[in-house]
Amino acid sequence: MRSRCRLRAGAMGCGRVIALVLLAASTAPAQQALRNSLAGDAAAEARKIQMESLPYTIKSGDFKLLVVPSLGLDWNDNVNISKTDPEQDFILKPQMQLDVSYPMTRNNVLSLNAGVGYNKYFDHDQYSTWFLQSGTELSFDIYVKDFWFNLHDRVNYVQDTSQQPALSGTATYATLNNTAGLGVTWDLNKVTLSAGYDHQTIISPASQQIESQDGATEMIF
């Protein structure tokens, strides 16, 4: 099990960043402190216009679904990632990308991006398998005056033994990465502050019986 915390405060350091934020807040004019900023409404409206411009496949009331099919062909000169006796193969990759959106309120939109496909090996059919595209994400935006809150859960299924030399001799090793968290953006007109937290979990399928790659990471920014 791995656990680490990553902090990014820039070259000034955490102490100076906090001092800068306090200084900006204390010197803000009274009318700016009392203003009812339209930053949240503007951001929500821009996102709404962008989503409306997409050529959706299905529209039913506020529900919108965009279906994007694709077909690819790869050639791999060493499907087993082997140092001796490498074997080559062609891989057919049909894929379907689904983008779903549904407005929960006037400014808050629930969106789901999911991609699923199949790797079809011509000569090594035992390696043929389904896969999830790295863009699979469930996201929910909430706008409250000057604040923009984003709740998200991203799923990424990685199948790449080239990043794990100790696992050479196989083309089916994979890990499931799940990253869930919260991001907050505060618009102060001339200054924008952002902060967030993500928890990432890496899981190896039980059938592989490889637990060394399992772990969890805490990310603060």
C-alpha cells in the first residue's frame, strides 16, 4: 500500500501564499466585498452554450446524448513485451464514446463521459479484451455566487506492461485507477483562487494475483 501527499504552492511557499490571500482580502474595497458577482452565472452560461453547440445524437427534453463511434488498427511488434522471441500482431480497435449531460438546475449540469472498446488480436486471440477509455468521468458542477464547486469521479483502465518491466511475458496485465475528489474555484474579480483534493486508488484485478501495484494516493492542490 502506497500513500503520499502532494502539495503545490508555487515558488513562494505555503506561508507566503496564505499571506498574499489575506492581504488581497483585507485591501479589497467595501463595495467589492459586497458585490454580487456574476462570475458563477457567466461560467455556467458559457458551459451551457458550449454544450448546446455539440451535434447530439439523441435529445429528449433536457437529456442529451452524444454517441461517437470509431475504428482503429494497431500493429504491435512485440505483444508479449519479451526480450527473446518477440511475437507481432495486428489489433483491431472498435470503440464507442458516450457523452451524456442533464441539467439538475439552471446552472448545475450533471455530465458523464464514458468510452468502451474492444482490442481484437488477429493472431493472439487469447489477448483480445474489452477496455475502458481513459476519459471515463462523472462530473457535477455547482455554482454559488463567486464559487465554482466541481465533484468528480474518474475511472481509467490501463493495460500496458511496458511500464512494468518485471511483468514481461504477458500482454494482459492491467490496473484499474479510480480518482475521486472535489475542486473549488473562488473568483475575486482580478484574482482567482483554486484548491482541491483527490483520492486515487489503484487496483489490480484479483485474477492476476499481483498486489504489488495496488495502492492509494492522496493529492492536495
